[in-house]
Amino acid sequence: MLYHLHEMQKALMSPLLSLTDIGSSLFTNPASPFAYTPLSRSLAAGYELVNRLGKAYTKPDWDLDTTVINGLTVAVKPEITTQTPFCQLVHFVRDLPKTRPQDPCILLVAPLSGHHATLLRDAVRTLLPEHDVYVTDWVDARMVPLSEGPFHLNDYVLTIQKLLRHLGADVHVISVCQPTVPVLAAISLMASAKDAALPKSMVMMGGPIDFRESPTQVNRLAENKPFEWFEEKLIHTVPNQYPGAGRRVYPGFLQHAGFIAMNPDRHVKSHYDFYLDLVKGDDADAEGHRKFYNEYNAVLDMPAEFYLDTIKMVFQEHVLPKGSWMVDDKPVKPADITNVSLFTIEGELDDISGEGQTQAAQKLCSGIPAANKQHFTAPECGHYGIFAGRRWREMIYPKIHAFIRNA
């Protein structure tokens, strides 16, 4: 019922959004006489702010058409190389000369946790000049027909294994946040089976391998609420107007509300500053705000089974660190990994995956020689700073670059 009410609200908001969009253009378009009135900037800023607060945001484009390699601009084209009902593997194909030596192949595993894979755009942009990059692009569950069946956490693990076998040996896996858990499970199972498609290395960044280390506000919510609360309060059915009609999901709009609720004051200030930038005519800062929230406000629905499995198995039962996780009746044993190098990365100020949670993989992967393990805690770095922004580019990426070449 809540999902249907949300869709009704969107329909009711449509006339207001059209009005504010027209109003903003009316007071900013150089061809409009209203753009030269004394209060034009204030009125236009107000209209745009209301429009952006009320509109629905669609999945952003990757906007990665070129990269610069050795001082030369090279064309880049994202192509889907393989897919399942719930995941597309996107390859960023670079127009390189055939004489160029092959760069290391990267499988960048994006979170299935509300935002689209394009949230990792800055990470992809940074990797592209020196790596052959593939990214998991998870499909919005409301767009997956019910006939395709459910998608559990164990299905995520099996999907990662399928992609690794598709790419073949010599790939390096980088997992960001939530997927560190299923990625470690996938590689553990492959190591136990002596699978020939094992990756050369795994880089795990800001993930809840063992959230009992430095639990955060997000972790405590998952731990303190009973499992039934999540199923009763957060799981809803996709309405009829979508291909996934009838599928049970954790809706993106509820996830977005949760994101905002974590730091409401910060978001209020950001929107107020955006209004002031528009009034002052500070186009650069205003455009920065638009780009950030175009991404931040674009959310997808998660399959209910996957979300509930994550709550129960990762945050309530701790099946990975306790050694009780079974996938298709096979135990997940990270200690069986012996010839895959491991690099764990955390942010000192991460308020989503606390310090020590990702580093826990170092102890679990006891079969990897110490010489092939590495850990780094990025000082003064929050969760998003691990994979985007100046600290990612200047502090973290160079360490990943060196680690991969030594793996």
C-alpha cells in the first residue's frame, strides 16, 4: 500500500513540478523579460529548489566518454558484455592501439544497496587510464519481472562467481562497501573448489566483513530491531505500472529517506547553500550541488530476499566471521584462500562501516601469506571518500595501483 501511495503522491506533484520548472526558466532565460526584474534570481532559485526537492531522479549516465592515457585523449565506450536478470556487467572499452601492452583487468563490484553503480563513476574514471575496467551494474528490482524468480544473498555470491569465470584468470577484484561480504564468500568457495578462475587479488574497501568491530549507527539499527520489523515495515510490493509488478522489494524511496535521516542537518544546509549560490550567481558551486544530488537522489529498489538475507545473515547472525555460512550446502571458508593477494582499505571517519570491520578479512583469510596481505586506513576519510574525491585519487588509488602490480 505504501508503494502505491508514493506513486499517487508523484502523480499529484507532477503539476507543481511542471510549474516550478517553467518558473525557473522564466526568470533565468535571457530571452525572457522577467529575467531582468529585481527579484528574478531569488524567484528562479526558489522555483528550482522546490523542483529539485520534489522531482523523481532517474539513473544517471556514466558520462565517461573519454580518458587520458599518456597525455592523449582516448575514446571510451561502455558495453554490456554479459548479464543476468539482476545484473549487467559493463565493460569500459577504450580505443587503444593494438601495440599497447595489456593493462591489468579490474572487476569493480558495486554495492546493491540503494544507489546505482554510477555512484562509482569517480573510481572508474581514475582507474581507466591504466586498467581494463568492468563494473557490476545491478538492475532496479522493480524492472525485473516476477517470473525471473527471487534474488537472495547467496544468488549474489553465485553471480560474482559467474562473472569471474566469464572474465577468466588474472583479474583483480575491487569490492566497495556491501559487496565485500559476498565477494569474499564467492572467492572462498572458489578457493575451496580449486577453481581455475580465481582472481589474482582482491581489494576490499569499507565493508562490513565483521560489523561487531566498531559498530556504527547503521549497524546498531540492523542489530537492535527484530528481523520481523524489517520485513513488516520496509518490504513492499511493486505496483502494476512497472515490469516487476508484484515483486517484493525494499523500495528506493524508503532507502533514500533513510540516507537523509542519517544526516538531516547536513542536507538542509546543502540545499540552503544551493539556494544562496543561485541567488549570488555562483554557477560552479550550484552545478556541483546538482551533480552530487542527481546521483545521490537516484535510487533503485532492492529485492526483498537479498535485503532481508543481508540483515539476518550479515548483521544479526554474523555468518561470515562465525564460519556458519553455507551456499548450496557448501561452507564458506576464507581460510582456504591461499594464492589470492588481499588489500583491505578503511576510512578513519567512516560512519557506515566502522574502523576494523573490513580489516577483519585479514584474520579470516589466514591461509594467505603475510607478504601478500596489506591494510590501509585513510586518515580523515569518510565512507564516500574511500572511492570518490581528492583523497581517493591522491591517497588511496596510488596504493591500489601499486598493490595490483605487485600481486
